[in-house]
Amino acid sequence: MALCGCCMRLKPRYKRHVDDIFPPSPDQPIVASKKDKLSYYALSAPEKLDRIGAYLAQRVRRDLSRRRYGYVYIALEALDELLVTCRDTTLNLYVESFLRIVQQLLETNNPDLHMRAVQSFVQFSDIEEKTPSYHRRYDFFVSRFSQMCFNNNDNVEMRKKLRMAGLQGLHGVVKKTVSDDLQVNIWQPLHMDKIAPALVFNMYEGVDVSRRDTSSVEKLQSEVLDDSQPAGLAETCLRDLLGRASFSNIKDALMPIFKQLDDDGLWVPNDFSIQLFQIILFSIQSQYSYVVIQSLVEQLDTPSPQTDSPDSHGVSPARRKAGIADVIRAAAPIAADSAMGPSVLEIFHSLLQRIRQAIDDLVAKDLGSRQSEYEGYRDTLVNVIGTFASVLPDYQKIEVITYLVGSMPSHESLELTPDSLDSRDPTVRQPSGSKAEHMHRAILVKCLRQAACAYHSHSLSSTFPVSLFDPLLRLLLDEDPDIRLEVHYIIQQLLDHHGNLKKIEITTSWNSTQELGLAAEQASKQDVIFMKKNGNHMYWTLYEYGQLTTNRPEHYAALGRTLILLGLSLGPELVVVDGLRIILGLQDHVLSVANKLPALSRCCIHALTASFLHFLGKWTGNRDLWDLTEQVIGERQRKAAYLLPDKVLVDFLDPESLPPVSELLGLDEHLLFQRQPLSDVLSDLGHEIEHLAMPMERRSTERRRKPTYSRDGAMSEVSGSEDLGMSPVLKRKQVSGDITFESLKQVLTTRRMEADSDESLLKERSFKEMVAESDAKRQLFKSQLREVLDLATRSAVASETVGTDGQTEDWRIHYPEVFVN
């Protein structure tokens, strides 16, 4: 016996402390006093921690093989206690043994041991380590925890517990790895292909989509399911995972999610997919949101566009793409809040490419019964563009609209010139270009309208940059009447400053602008400058638009609304005269025998004239203009009701009920608005009637009048042929001839030769000679400067003392005091 006692004392002290915590029977609890001694010993001798952990691992392996699970739980309790009491500097000595024990438990077939091992691992993951571990790996834990997330135990309660344990373990791995660059890279496909599908599977299995409000993104942002359920815990883990993702890791997490949604057929129906990506966008850093949208857009190309057969779930590629596009539409408002710069246009460029591909498929392929599916996919993409553009800031909306206009395929406009006006008949022409190009242009115009409907106009100069203004006016003369009408609606949306568009009525029955709730304002200085530069081009385009023979009553009603919107946005001073020029010019045009307008178009133009003059009479409040308008309208009500807007622009009369063209060419003067009485009324109101008498004339871009300023800052017009840089004294040097490569080369060579000659002269001449030459040049400069100042002084004195005819000198117009001083 003495020999046995001596042998027992030969066992190392750390082993004796470990053996002492185990009771005689596995069913008994841990010996608490001995556990405290073991903890105190580990703190006193931290270099023994690795040996303590290795010995505990040895005992756990032995107890597992003998199925003494009570001792296993006691060992785990001791492990957890040591894990808490370990200092950060000594933790690495112990963690390897700890993880080896957890792995041994997870390799068993006992579900209770699995859940107990996960509990210990979660406790370990909550510890923040400051000392890096370069060799630690979590491959086994990721695989095992992911497998537990897919557990399919027959016992529902046990299945739930095991899935919860697996999700808790994955969450622990995420917390332990993603925040430390020195740990294993959890974003590798080896790990992410297991983590992401496990989370998505549990979210889909446990979430009742019909009970969650996915229409309110604000509520979804703050709403998190109960963590006591697998779905809620999976969502929490997914939010935490994506919240820690950097720019380079976003796609690594998204690719497995896309694959899981494809494998489970969750794009159609897509209720869960919409909710999932809204959660993803709320979880990641806001500046990376556009990466999610761009990745969703790229999914529209997988599987290959050439694959037309349904997938394993019986869903055709077109329906799948439509489901993905609908997910993009629902996620776009969240991503657009942080989308900035080129990323916005990049997304729109990608969407436009898919729209073009869908149109090509519709035109080139014999789709048969799948025709409606491809059309639905195309229309969904259009809605995506409209939804995305509607939530962007106003300045980015204009950029998007400009980009969409610039993406239009080449088209031919029915642009008329005074020389070819009477000889051209647009009615016999068909839309040019291929069917795909025509359809593509029509779809892009729909995208434009959706983007324009969400824009809030402030000033014409900011709404219509040159890169947008000219292409829109060209589209307004497109050969397709439907496209022309859509573009007219787009221009109206961009012109509408105060929401007047929905209130305007093209009739003669309303009594005042207040009755319709129309809001008017005076033009700002920026709008005045804009109209001075571009108004003539706009008015000519509207005049040209009214002459097209393919117009329908809707086109003339749209033209009337546009003129009224211009008046409400800019004020009467800028619109009344030019608007009357357009209206009276169109009236003169329909009375001409040479044009080939049908009877319906002629009646619509007469009705448009009455509607616009009725608006002017009520808007300006001038009694004479009102009486003149009502006199003609009353004559038409008695003799020719088909010339009133209520009949042809609102009720859309049957063309067969209209009189022939020959009768419309010989209308009585009492049924027409005469130019001279209107000129007299406008003259009394203070308008320049000389401009009203001028026929509509289009000026090219080079001939447009340029705005300048008078001394008091008011706008004035100076002919483009005048040199705005000239002064009464100094003349601007004119450059003659073309600038070519040879001319530039000659200038450089000449200057080099002159420099060489000057250098040689400096070497040959004496210092006194150079001083004398410098004095001569200085005296010459002084004399020339004195002459210039004397001439300017005499001109100023003469302008003040000598009587003039009241006109301001040209040089004062070009150089106002605000700039000269």
C-alpha cells in the first residue's frame, strides 16, 4: 500500500487537480471545491493550461468511448470555467485543446452532446482575443454547423433545437472570424457555400411571408424576428454577417444565395426573395448597396439567354427573369438612397442592355405561347427603371433622363422646313429602321416618362441642359405618332413646376384659373435667360409639331396643355405673343389649300386655337380679350360646334360626321380669330405686337440671338454678327485662315528661330546698347498709352456734353458698369 501511495504522488499536479473534479459516479455533479482549486491553479501556473486542456481532452475521449456521458458533461463544465478565467495572453495555449474537445462531441451521434458542444463554442466566440492565432482553422465547425441547420429529425421539437444549435454555431464562427483579418478567411467559397444556403434555408422554412409587411421598408428595416425561432436567428446571423462585409466580400456572400434561390425555385413566386434582398440591403453598408443591385441585374443572364427550356421547377427563363426583375424593382428604393455617381448610370446601362436583349428575343424568336412571358419580362424591366429613377435626387434624375435620351437608337424625325413644308406628306411614310429598333425606341420613351413623372421641376435651365433639350425636341417630331405623344407628356412633366398638369382642361367651359386650382408664377431670371437662348427653337418645334398630318386629337390636346403650362410657368410677358404666333400660324396653315391635313386635324387646330385664347382671356383678366374670344366661340356654338374643343378634343367626334375639307377651307371670318383685333388688344396690354405680325421662322443654332445686358442689368438682344468683345478704342485681333498642323508647326519653328537670333544678338551687343534700346521701347509705350487714354477721355466727355437721340452707345451695351468697374 505504501508503494501504491508513492506511485500516486508521481502523477503530475495538474492531472491530480483535473482528476479531483470528477465525482465517484457519473451521475453525481462536479466537485465544486476541487473545480475552484483547478481554476486557481490554472491562474497561478498559466504555462500548464495547454497540458490541462490536453488531459481533459484525453479523459473526454475515453469517457465518450465508454459512454460515460455524465463525466463528459463535467469535463465540459470545467472547460467552460477555465475558458472564462484564462487571461488573453494565455488563451491560445488552451484553445486548441478546447476546440479539439468540441470537435469530438460534434462527431458523435448524440444530439444532446451536439447542443452542449455548440453552447461551449458560442461561449468561446463571445471572448474577444487580442493575441492573433495564425494556424487555427474552423473548416470542420462550418461544415458541421451547416449540416445541423439542415437537420431533418422526425421529432419536430428536436429538429428545431438542432437547427437552432447549428445557427448559433454559425453565428459564433462569423463573430470569431470576419472581424479578424489574421483568422481564416470565412468569405472563401469553401465556407460561404455552406453558411449562406443554411441561413437562407432556415429563413424560408420558418418565415410566413404573408404575415410580414414587405411593402413598408421602414418597418422591415427595424423588424427582426424572434431569436427563439430558427428563422429569426438565421436572419440575425445574416444581418451580422453582411454588416461586417467589405466591398470585396459582398459578391462572395451573394453568389451562394443566388444559387440557393435557383435550386429551390424561389424566384417564382418571389415574395420571399423580395423580403430577403430588402433585408440584405438594410444590413450591408449603404455605400455598397449598388453592388447588390448590379449583382441582381447580372443574374438576368444566368442561365444563358439561349436556354429556353424550363428549369427543374417548371419555370421558364422568361418568368424567372421577370421574378428577378421584380425583386430589383422592390429593392431599388433602398439602394437608390446611397447610389451616387457613375454607379447609377452603370446600373441603368445594364438594365437597358437587358431590355434590348428582351426586345431582340421578341422580334427574332418564334416564341408562340411564351410571347406574353417575354413581354411581361420586358415591361417589368421598364418598371424597374421607373422605380429606380423615381427615388433618386432630382439632379440624378435629369442625368438618368439625359442618359436614356442618349441611348435612343437612331431615328428619323418629321422635321419640316419652310421650303419643303408643302411638298412633304408624312401620312404615306412608315416608321423607318427595323422592327426591333422601333420597339426599342418606344420602350425607352416609356422609361423616360416614368423617370420624368417623379421629377420636381424648379427652373428650365436646370431641367433642360443642352444634352437633353435638343434631343427631346427632335423626338417630339418623331415619325411614330405614339412616340411623339409620349415625348410630349415627358416635356409637360418637366415643365410642370406646381402640379398644374393634372388640373388643366382643354375646354372653353371653365371660368377662371382659380376655379381649376392652377398656380402661376413669374419667370425667374434663369428662366428668362433660358427662353432668350432657346425659346425660338422650342416654339418652332411646337409649331412644326402641330402641322404633322399623322396627329390625332390627343396630340393637339397635348399641344394646348404644353402652351398653357409654359404660360403658367413663365408668365404672360414671355408666352402670350409667341403662343399666339403659334396658334394663329397653325390657323393660317389649316386654311391653306396646299397642305394635306385631314378634316379632323383641321377641326382640332381650330379647337386648339379657341381653347388657348379662352385660357389667355381668363388668365390675363383682360376684358377686351375675353369679349373677343367669347364672340368667336359663341359664333361657333351656333354655326360650327365641331370647331370647339369640347367636341373634338374632349369627346373625340367621329371623323365621318365632320364636313369635308373643301368646306373647312372656306370658313366664315366670324368663325375665325383675326390677327388684327388680337394685335390691338395685346398692344393695349403693353406687348410688342410687331413680333406677333412676324411669320414663324426657324433659325439655326448659329443664328440664334445671344443675350446681353444693358447698363441696368435688363436683358437685351444683340445680333450674333456683332463682335461682343469690341471696344471703341481697341480692336480684337482677327485670326485669318484655318488652323492646321502645318500652320502650328510653322509658328513654333518661327518662334524658335527668333529666340535663337535674340540669344545671338545678346551675346554680340554691349550692355549700353541694350539699355538704350529698352529706354526707347519704354518711351514708345508711354506715348501710345497716353494717346489711348486721351481718346477714351474725349469720347466720355463728348457723350456727356453733346446731345444724343436718347440711345445708349454700343460699347456701354457690351460693357455695362457692373462688369467694367
